[in-house]
Amino acid sequence: MISECYVKPLHELSLEAKQPIYFTPFELVFLNGNYSQKGLLFAKPTPPENQDFSISTFLDDLRRSLSATLDHFYPLAARLATRKQENPPCYVIYIDPENCQGVKFVHGTLDATVADIVTSKDVHILVHSFFDLNNAINHDGHTLPLLSIQVTELADGIFIGGSVNHMLADGTSFWHFMATWSEIFRSKAISRPPIFKKWVLDGSDPIINLPYTHEEQFIKRSEHAHVRERFFHFSSALVAKLKARANAECNTNKISSLQAVAAFIWRCVTRVRRQPNKSETICRLVSNNRSRVNPPMTDNYVGNPVQLVSTTTTVEDLMAHGLGWAALKLNEAVKNHDYSEVKKWVESWLKNLFVYKLSGLFNPNLVHFGSSPRFDMYGCEFELGKAVAARSGSVNKADEKMTMYPGREGGGSMDVEVFLLPEYMMDLEHDEDFISALESN
């Protein structure tokens, strides 16, 4: 670590911007969640294309453009606050923009190369050191930064990694922030102003009073077993082939590329786990509710309006039927997750408030897909050219977790970061269906 500082918005906040921002039910349930960690690996500019590149100048430009970006994304520079009383019990958690302590900005160096990172069979353990706040949970945002940026200089590369409080931002919001920062770095313009006015269910109070008097009543930190981490690349041709196969098997055209790839991985992972035939297997996707609420929100809405959507069957049925059958079950689960389902869940939660314990969200028969290949990660260039690779940090990783990324070459290609216990990963690497498909890339 070379240095760290805190970056604040370039200009003083308006009176309106200093007002508290209250969380929605989608966000409050994740008080125990870890920060989200994503970042981009770039090749360092080299002569003769860029004779004048200076890391110190680049860092100064990053800090200045980050400050200008925080004029728009000012809640990321704030801290959480809690208003509470014991009689009657009142516990309200919110973002306090007036407590503008800034975004943490860390500069570090590492004696490694880009090739060390991208050619490693498993995700290189050094990648975990590219991120800050590795042990933080969302509730820690009362005292810790809501966003920390770490810039790590490699021998021939630069990694820009962000650790963001997951109650403030889902993947849609994080990559919106990164795109805006890159845009301002390049031209000082902004094409998509963020929206922080929170969605509220008609007839409900925007200020939610949790039934607690102390954080010990709901805070539960979780630990996960050691897993292996690998990236598997699905070319645009392979994605198209899996999508066409899934749709043809069901005589339909409604199965998406993501659903086809997720179903393929679900079947392969379930097979290598060797669960009993009569046991349940679950496939779960993270659903973006922006387009599902009424009125719908745009992708400029900043927050974490997501829910978990799943489908369940027996191992026997999943293995007996084809790819299309599994993909269609995912398609139906997503289709059925409409506004009436979202509204029903919110109304139920408001009658019986609770906070998820992460250990309760996972089980050994689950395959969980997070993030999205639709995020424009590689559009964030910071005048370094297209990133060489995208990577994630050490948190939010468990035996059942899969993280989706767009492929660097675009065209509908995908990269899937797979986390499995070592024995399952070894079997997946030798699974005939899985390997033969990837070899056809």
C-alpha cells in the first residue's frame, strides 16, 4: 500500500441533497450482506503509443474526476446513520449525505504482471488483494466508507477495483457509477444522471421502522467454506448454440441466452455433486425489479432493487430431461416474477419485518447466479483502452455461487466465474458434457 485518502464531491451539496435517503424493503433485508467487489484490469500504456503516461498524473486525474463524479453520486461519499429509541421501539437506518466523509481512495503496487492474473487456471489469489473492505458487511457503513476505490499498479498493468455497500448499489448501479466516472474522466460530460428518489409501494411509509433496539438483535456475520474459483468462457457461438438447442427442445423461442447458459451450468454442477436422485436441486437468479414495479424505474435509479427468483426440481427430473426443460423452468420463474409478486412480497415483509442471515440463503443443493452479462463493464476505459479482464474480490463467494460477466469480445459472449468446493470443481473440469461444450468454443 502506497497511500490512501478520502475523496469528496467537488462542490458543496445543496440543501436538498443533504436530506436523509431512506432504504426500501429490498435493501434493508440485506443489512448482513457483504460489500460488492468488482473491478477491471488494464494494460499499462506503453511507448510509442503513449510516451507521456505517468502513474502519478493518472492517479491525480482519477481523483479529480472521481470528485466531479461524486457531485452526481453524492450518497456514495456519505455514511449510514441510525435513529433509534427504546420506548416505543424505533430503529430507522438511512443514508446521511450530510455526513460526507468521502470515498476512500487507495493506491497500491504489486510485483506481478497482467499475464500472471489472466493466464492463471484458477483465479489468482493475488486478485483478492486488489480490493479494500474485505470483511465489511453493509451495516458497517455507519463507520466505514460506503465506497472504496483501490488502484493497484502492476509491472505492466493497472487494476481499478471498487468495494461498494450493497444496500446502496446493485450491479446495475455500480456499473452506472463506473461508466459515469469513466465518462467524466474523458470528457467531463455526463449522459445518464443518477436518480436517488427511492421507490415506495403505494400507500406505505417511505420511512421503515425496524423492530429492533440494538444491532446485536439482527447482525450475523457469516463465513463460507474454502472454494476454488475459475472463469469459464462461453463464446458468442456457444451461447447461440445453447440458446438454439434449449428453444428447439421446447419448441419455443422465448428462452434467453442467459437462461440457456444458466440451465446448462445448473445441470452440469448438479451432476458432479452426485446428490441422491430424490433430493431437491434449486437454481436461483438475481432479478432486477426496476422494470417490474409500477410505475417502472429506469436503469438510472440507484439502489439495490433486486430479489431472488428460483426454481426447484428433483435431481432425477433435472437429469432425465434435457437442457430446454431446465431452461424453460428458469424462464417461467422469471416470467412469473411480475409486479403482483413483487407487491405481494413487499406487503408481506412490511407486516413481518426481518433481516436475512446469509447462512440461511444458501444450501448445498443450490446453484445461484449473480451479476449479469448485460452490464457494460468493458465500456469503462479511463483512457487506458479496453480492459483486459474483469474480476471480483474475495467476498460473496460460496460453493453454490456463479457470477456472470460479459465476454470481452462482446457479441453476446459470456464469462462465468464459478465457485465450487475443490472436489466438485475437479469433477466439473472432467465432466464430459461441460468440457465438450467449452472445447467447441
